[in-house]
Amino acid sequence: MLGIVRQKMLEQSLKKIPPAVSVLRSYSSAAKQMTIRDALNSALDEEMSADSKVFLMGEEVGEYQGAYKITKGLLDKYGPERVLDTPITEAGFTGVAVGAAYYGVKPVVEFMTFNFSMQAIDHIINSAAKTNYMSSGQISVPIVFRGPNGAAAGVGAQHSQCYAAWYASCPGLKVLAPYSSEDARGLLKAAIRDPDPVVFLENELLYGESFPVSDEVLDSSFCLPIGKAKIERKGKDVTIAAYSKMVGYALKAAETLEKDGIDAEVINLRSIRPLDRSMINASVRKTSRLVTVEEAFPQHGVGAEICASIVEESFAYLDAPVERIAGADVPMPYAANLERMAVPQVEDIVRAAKRTCYRSVS
Amino acid sequence: MALSHLAASASRSSSLLKPLSSGLSLRRSISGDNSPLTVETSVPFTSHQCEAPSRSVETNPKELLTFFRDMALMRRMEIAADSLYKAKLIRGFCHLYDGQEAVAVGMEAAITKKDCIITAYRDHCTFVSRGGTLLEVFAELMGRQAGCSKGKGGSMHFYKKDSNFYGGHGIVGAQVPLGCGLAFAQKYSKDETVTFALYGDGAANQGQLFEALNISALWDLPAILVCENNHYGMGTAEWRAAKSPAYYKRGDYVPGLKVDGMDALAVKQACKFAKEHALKNGPIILEMDTYRYHGHSMSDPGSTYRTRDEISGVRQERDPIERIRKLILSHDLATEKELKDVEKEVRKEVDDAIAQAKESPMPEPSELFTNVYAKGLGVESFGADRKEVRATLP
């Protein structure tokens, strides 16, 4: 609070820390491994099996087995009445799905990427998000909109935007962003079971990544609560809050920071709306420093909202200004070197964390 | 048979020359019976990609008298809403349906409450035909608790889920894919029911309509798209907005029917035909040739883009209530006085409902935060000054 940098004991920095997820992955441990792709596929399968009202709709979700193979095998298992290939008409098929949800069935709509959801955004906001309120509770909308969101690799400006902040600003929507396979399973199941419209933001580059999953996670009744973040790595010097792929980067940054004697606490937001303000504030009250990380455009983003929340609720606890790491404030370029500059890298997170600790960055 | 019918009604009407003390007994005595009556529609149907239904419509005295009463009620309700708006008791948008009543009553006569209806923002009368009460209408328009959306929706957001009325939508054209979605869900649930998705000539050019029509035709959905063509999309006449204003043909591969929307019996026949078609063969388009006497909304006088002569001409020649009145009188199903008494009765009902609605309180401040979600998860929501006003969403 007085800007005094806390000194670390050398022994502390040498103490063994709980391994980050990436370290765990390199050991062939007894814990089962599951890719995000399989996590999502199994979640869809189990929820469709449990509730006959759940059905899938989207481009190439059926016969093509899914543009990213997330819905692989589901057409064979559930038939064309429950796994529907749509024409390339987002406004039309999203409206159809929302209308079906009005009636009481439970669509899971896939956008091939969330960039295409802009063609349907009127239905997501005006037809889905606001209807329970306008009808004073008569018509609820149990729909899930899912698909890859944010930057991929080399796909250019029109295919790389992150929509978390746009959707999360709208009351009536719930917005989720899984990171690990446990997140993917638990949050997708929660989304499908939830009676409100849920925007489920996946990440294309994470689909093939494996994460350890416990037996509890693999059970078909497994579900995670909506609106609760997770502390992926406990720490006491600086809080790093991130979502989706950036959680992995934050964890790598934490490993680097640890070598320099900075013990970072990494929060996986999991839920962008509702935002787990109480957990983030509790963490910052403990560490006194905050770095927010997102791949999205910086202005009016998730990091800005988190910063506002801290300033409103925990101002007195801050020992340094809140730092925001975000995508560059430009449309996504194609050239590999420029693209690299347009998204956060681990060193950006490390540098920002060091700034909050008033360490010189070398 | 017609003569005996005449004799029966003559003896009935003579006993009614005495003034009546109760409106209810008046209704009972001219509620008519179910003896079948066949009436020809004003004009034959014009069809596209299908065979038009017959011009001869089966009806009965009871139905005709119900049509008269219901349309008179709707007419009176909309005119009263006009006054309330000018008195500043209704705020924001108010889109009135007077002139178009035949579409609402004719459609309802052909279907059940298990069939779905979804429309745009000119929804007051459709809500009533689905079973909504006058109190719910006026209270909602005035933003009171007794409103159908508890005052939180307003004129454009009336809903009645228990009779499958899905609103009430403010975004032009959006209700059409939503309606096709309702039809999808009906088919998915194997309910053997249909959805009527209503839209105007202005919305008829919306891209999402054609996207939804394509999906409906591909998947054989029991969707009936009903274009309420009142010939003006706000201030723009149909010939200025559509290269082809033959809306019943715009479905291309989807069959269509053009209907005199000012003739409740023609509407009923067309909707009955459409329901049978949709259940067997998928989507169909109905174009209702209709007319609105008011402007687009209360902020539009309605006379800058059309002549007063045109408006009064339609009122003279095609008014839906007058058509039914003439039919009832020519078949001796009631006397002129009896029909006038119905209109007086309906006027009183409307006045009573308005008085009751005015008594209804505005929503409690806590209602600001209710129904944001169906399942609020105990999350926090904020007022304008979040340090002053916070709420937990139930």
C-alpha cells in the first residue's frame, strides 16, 4: 500500500512449489489425460444422452463430424433429428434455434468461429438474452452458443477476434471461457443444463492439448458452477487473472517469475459473466498487485472491467497500479512476426508482473 | 331450413326489444347457434405453387357473432389506446392494429391454443385473440404490475406462453426465424401442431426471412409465414421497398396464397388450409391483404405518405367489422340494435379495464433486478451508482 517492495528470502524462492499443469503434462503419471476436443465431445455426448431435449445445430456438425471434430460421432449416435447440419446462414439458423428454445427444447448451436456469430448477434442479444426479462419470466431461453473464439494461427483479421467482452457486457447472457479439459467438460455440461442463454467460448489452438482429468471429472454427472473462477496456482506476490489460452501463458509466466523470486497467483476466470469479482478481489487483497491477461482487443475489455472492480472494491489494498496485458490494438495481421506482436506472449506477462513489483525488467 | 331459421331468430329478436339490464343476458340471447352456414369469401384466393382452397367457407351464427364481438372489442381497445397515448399514460412506442382485426380473429378460428403464434410489435390484438385480457393489455401499456409482462415489456413485448403466444418483437423480421424455430420444436416434440409467424410488408424483404424459409423447406417444418401486407412499411409504400410486392410468391419454391385480409372468413379458410398443408408438406406463405387506419405508430399521423381519401375509402369499402355486420344482418342472425348494443357493451368493458389498469401500481423498485436470468445463481447486479444500489439475482 505504501509502495514498499517486499523482499523475498532466497530460501523461499528455492522452496519446491506445486507443479504447474505444463510440468505435470511432461510426466507420464497415473492421472488420465484428455484433450479439450475429447472433453467437449464427451460432454455433448453425455448431455444428449441424459436429456432428449438437447440437440445440436451448426455448419458441418453432422456428416463432416464437425469443422474441428468436436461433434465427431454424434450424428451416428443420435441421428439427423438431433444433430443438424445447417446451411451457411447464421442469422437464420440462430433465430431458428432461439425460437426452438422459446418452445422448451434445448439447442446447442455451434458457430464455426465466433467471428461468424456477428451475423447472428441480434438473435443472441435481442431474441435470447433479453427475453426472460421482457416477458417477466414467462419465456426462458435454454440455449448454448459455442465455438472457437479469439486468435488462431495465421487466419488473419476477420477470423481472429475475441468476443468475450462484447457478450459479457450484456445482462441476460452467461459467458464462459474454459481453459483445461476439466473446465471444458464441467462448464459445457453446466451450460447445457442452465436454463439461460450461455455463450461458450472455446479456443481452436487448445482443442488438441491434453490435460489431466480425475475420475470425478470423467463421471457423467460432473458439473462445474457457473460464475466461479479457479485458482490454478496459489501465490502471494502478484495476482495474474486470465481466461482461455492465456491461463496457460500465465502459468508459464509464473514459472519464470518464480525463478526471480516472485510468487504469482494465477486465476483462471472460467466465467466472464458472471465475473467472480469476490475471488479476484480476495486474491488481490492478499497479493496487493494485479496483472490481467487477455488475447482480445484492449479497449473496453475484460481486463478493464476487472481493473474497475479492484479500484471500486479493493483500492486501499493495491501496492501498484493494475497492469493490463491484451492483444494489440490493431486488426490481426497475417505475417508471422506481426501476428506474434499482436497477441500477448509469456514475456509480456512476466514484464508486467515485475512492473507491479517495482522490479527492473531485464 | 333457412326459413325456419329466420322464424326462430325473429321471435328471439322481438323478445329483445325491451331494454336489458345485464350485458350478459344480451350476449346469451344473440350468441347464436352452431347451425352451419356457408358464406363465400369476398374474392377468390390467388395461389402460387399450390391449389387454392374453395371460396365457400363453412361457418355458423355463433362464430359470426363472436367475430363481430371480438373485432369490435379490438377496435375499441386500439382507439382507447390512442387516447391514452395522447394523454401521456402510454409512453414510448405504440403501434395500433385497427383495420387489421380480421387477421387476428380469422386465424384464431382456424387453429387451437396448442398452435403457436409469433408476431412483431403490432401485437395488442393478437395477444387478445390468444386469450389475453384487456386489463393485461392496458396495464402493460401503462407500465403497471397487472400488465402481461408485469410492466417490464411495454407495447412491443406482450407474451402469453400458456396459450403459445410468443410475442411481441421489436426487431423487424427477427420473429420470422424465431417462428420457424417454434415450428422446429413442435416437429421435434412430435406435437402435430403448427406455428404462424406474422410479419409485415416491410419485414418481407429481410434476408433472415429467406434464410429461415430455406431451412424450413429443407427440414419440412410446420411453419406458416403470414405477411400482413398493409401496404406500408412505416412510411414507405410496398412498391418503393420491394421489387416484387407479390409477397405470396416470394417464397419461390415455397407455396403461397394471397388472401383478402379484411375478410375474417377468408382468413379463417386460408389458415385452415395452411395448417393442413404445413403438417403434411412443410412451409407455406399466406399474404393477407389488409390495411391499418392509424399511422405506423402513434408518432406517425399516417397521412403524409397516403391520402385521407385512400384511408376513408378502405374504411367505406372493406372494413372488416362492417363486413361481418352486413353478413349478420343479411342472414338475420341479429338486429342492428343488438349489434349496436354489443358495441356499447364492448366499449364499457374497455373503459372498465382502463379504470382497473389505472389502479394497478407501477412495479416495485426491486423488480428492476428480477428475471434477468431464469437462474440467477446469486450473482450481483448493479444500479446506476453501484455503491448505492446493488442486488443479488435470485
